[in-house]
Amino acid sequence: MRAMVLTKLGQPLELMELPQPVPGDSQLLIRVVACGICRTDLHVVDGDLTEPRLPLVPGHQIVGIVEGVGRKAGNYVTGQRVGVPWLGGSCGHCEFCASARENLCDDAVYTGYQIDGGFADYTLADSRYCFPVPEGFTSVQAAPLLCAGLIGYRSWRPVADARRLGFYGFGAAAHILIQVARYHRQAVYAFTRPGDRAAQDFALTLGACWAGESGDKPPELLDAAIIFAPEGDCVLQALRAIKKGGRVVCAGIHMSDIPPIPYNELWGERSVQSIANLTRADGEEFLPLAAKIPVRTEVKVYPLEQANQALDDLRSGRFTGAAVLSIAPGV
């Protein structure tokens, strides 16, 4: 099979021919149809996340067709379309796993980080951490839902009651989540990197009531904000934009250092919260909701061999929406 492989941190992926994998007892063999490209993939490739298993096939927003089923792989059948997210497995018995918070498990493993992911023709996944993909989405459209959508949804849940909600960074996750927020009648205020008028216009077309730069003051104080951008400065900017009692949610897995926060910026029962990964319950809730709304993803499609170009375009902000590798077109 073809695979784009990371052999050294900070270096481009290499196109290789690898043996097709064989599923273990609880695993599915999946023919990859599409795989979204996430900012977390950039953090893995660039070495910001420091514990990858090398050599590694990245990619953790996988949509594909089951072609092999391990003997303990549950109710999945060959020919079924499934999605594979970032969380690839957990210990199953720690205090976090026992309380449906497997996203906090110290022994969790992650797709495209410790487990080979979806930048390939085939991949293996633990059936217990896969999801059926709802009808109504093409595989390319569905791929961003598996991380940008799922982690965006988990980030939104703590602020689901906010009437005025700010998004700092308007890329793959925000363009999905604004559709969830508008479905729940929330007013969304979009903050982008300086000078990114294309992202601001994109946010307005999706229903944002205001769009500006990350350092701008919104026309009115917000109830809450979610930070998708990997810039620590946004935490302080968001605290200044929310009212007393408001919450700032940090959605990313990696962020630059947060500047010192003057206490008066935090005072008034404002709070800052991080979001770690996702749980299986998030997927079970979000994917049917995405189909009901229905969420529509804006995608920039690349063939497998252009994965490095896609990563570089994401790094440089050359597109709006989400990047997706189309690996088996027409399937």
C-alpha cells in the first residue's frame, strides 16, 4: 500500500510502499477513502508534540470502508463506512476511563501519533474507538468532523448556554462549530489573525454577526470565548472581551506560552479552561447532531501524494475551511 511516512521530526513526509496491515482481535482493517488534515498533524510533524512513534503514518480524521474485522471487533461488518478519530485507545480501568473520561487516561494512545493513521491506502483501528459515519455526507465532507468537529463540539459544551460567543481563530474547527452554535441560536463573533480578511468574510457568510482581528474589541462584551488559534496571546485578548462570570475555553492540543495575566483581567469570576482530546460519548452525540443540522464542511482536497503541500498550505493559512486528502476517489 502507499503511505506518507514521517521518519524525522521537522522533515517532509516520504511516500513509501508498505505491506498492507492485518487486523488483530479487536481491530478493523479500513480502506481509507479520505483523511482530514488537522493543525495537530502540523504539531506532530513539526515536533511540537514530542512523543510520536517513528516512523509514523500521520492522520487522524479518517473515513473509510471496513475490509477486515477482528474476531472480537464488535458489530462492525465488511463494507461498512466508519470514522476514526484522534483518540485511538485507552487503558479501560483507570479512574478516568471508569468515569467516561478516557480522554484524560495517562495510558491513552492516539491515531497518527502513537498509532499509524490515515495518510495511507489502509489503516488499522481499534473497533471500540471507531464511529459509524452518518448518511448525508460524502467521505471527503465527513473527514473534518472526526477531529475539527468532535473537539470543537467538546469545546462548545461548557459554553453551550452563552448568548454571545467568540471564536479566536476561524479555520477547520470554527467553520464547523459556528453551524452548531447558530443552530442553537447563539450569536458568534469571529476573531482572526491580523489582516486575514478572507477568514473574516468566510465567518460572516456562515452567520457570524461580527468579524475582526484577534486584538480587536468586539462591539459588546461576550459571555464566553473558544480559542482555536495556537497563540497564547489570545487568552489575554479573550479575557478582555468577555464579561464578568464568563469563560475562556482553550481548544487546542498545543499553544504558545500564555503571557502574564493581570489579576484584574481574570477577576470577576472569569475562568480559563482547557479541553483535552475527546471521548467516545462526544462522537456518539456529535455525529448524529451534525447530520441533523446538517453541518456542511468547506474542504480543500488534495491527493495523497500532495500531503506535504497540504500541510504547508495549512501552516501558511492559504485556504479557508479544512484540508482533506482524497485517497480512494469514487469509493
